[in-house]
Amino acid sequence: MRDVIVNSTPMIILSKIGMLDILHKMYGNVIIPQAVFDEVTVKDDSACHTIKALEWVNVRSIASQDDRRMYKAKLHAGEVEVMILAQELGENVLTVIDDNAARKTARYLGIKVTGTVGVLMKAKKLGYIDSVKKCIAMMRRAGFYVGTDLERVALDIVGEA
């Protein structure tokens, strides 16, 4: 299985909709940088407790803290560490990031990237979920923004349009 490094927003929203386990089913062990762990566990809520209890989530520190300065202008600490860790781990790494600026930066750096909706699309393809449309509706009810264009394209690709 390929290594997957997940940013805080996908971890939180998948936890809130009860779908966090699909990361484990699809990728095995999931890696999160220390900054992401700090972001997702700062609030004492159900997502925090769920994520702290997962044995298949591996928290890793980046090798060089100095590398963080290069990204700081427009990205959050978790996004920065996801990208640095992806570069440290090599080519066979997939990152899961939802923020548009961070995704563009990752692609520019040659890092493979998907988002929460992309994870759900793959989960449907692999038979772990029945409906991406239902998951997107749950995400919205949980307060997560999914653009209508993204939804339309995703549902068309998975045959739910």
C-alpha cells in the first residue's frame, strides 16, 4: 500500500461524518505530521477523542524545522508539514489536502494530492461506501464547504449525477 499523509480538515470532517475508517481500509496506516495532530486535538470534541484513539494513525515529525519557513506565507502549519513530510518520504506518497492554495502548492512541488471528496470517490470505487452524494450531504450538514462544481464533477465521475 502507498503511504498517505493527511491534513487536519480531511481528518476532522471524515471523523464528523463517521467515515474516518475508510482511510485505514484504503491505505492501511495513515501518517499525520505533528502539526496536524496538534490541530486536530486542540479542541476537546468527538473528532479529537476519535483521532487520539486510532492505532493506525502514525504521528511523525518533519526532519528539518527550518524547511517550514519556506511555506509560511500562505499556508497553515499542518499543510506545510504535510508537504515537507511528503517530500521527505518520497515519490510513492499521496497527500490528502482540501485547501485550494495548499493543493496548488503541493502540485507545483510534484506531490501527489487528493482531497476529501477524492477519497470518497475512491472509497465508492473500491466498494467501501455506496454513495458519494450522501457523504457530501453529510459533510455539508457538518459545516464543511463543498463547491457545487466539484460536487457535479465528482458525482458525474462516480455515476451519481
